[in-house]
Amino acid sequence: MLPVNPPKNASLNIVAVRKIYSKSLLIHYIDKVKVEDAGRTYWLARGEVIDLILFNNNRFFVNGDDGTRSEVMIERHYIRTRPDWSKRDNLLSLPSFKKQYRFKKDYE
């Protein structure tokens, strides 16, 4: 059986994002994220990330390629990284993906 959600209280690394353009708001926003934890990969919607932070006591972070690390926080109904001096540990600095892939090997 494939894991649906990460374990409670886990600290999870977001490694990629999927952005969508809203024609009504005229902005790009993060729709889904790719998360890695202890050799497992999770594809989570933005709302799932928010729920895991609020109700599952999970923490999410982004590692910058300059060695920095930034915690992900909730702002209104969006997610963002806590501001710091580096832009390399921001969610929007991560690689983008277009489709959500769910392969069994991602979970083994």
C-alpha cells in the first residue's frame, strides 16, 4: 500500500513545486509540492501541506543550494518560506514540475 500522508511530527523537505496561473487573480501560485523524507516521496497539494502543519504537527522546509534552510509557514491560505537573507531557500527558487507523477518506486 502506498503512503498517503507523511508520518506525524515529521520534518519534511520540499524539493519541487508546481505553479498554476489564476486568470481571475492574475497571479501564479503554488498548487502542489514534491516532498522527500527518509527515502520516500510525497506529492501534496498546497491545502494538504497546510492541514499537515495545522493538524499533524508536521514541519516543512526548503534547502537552498547555498547551504541555507528556510522553514515553510502559512500565510492566509498560501504557503511561503520564512523570510531570511537568502533567496535560494525560497519555494519559488525550487525546480518546477508540470504533472504529478505517482510511481510505486517513489514510495519504496
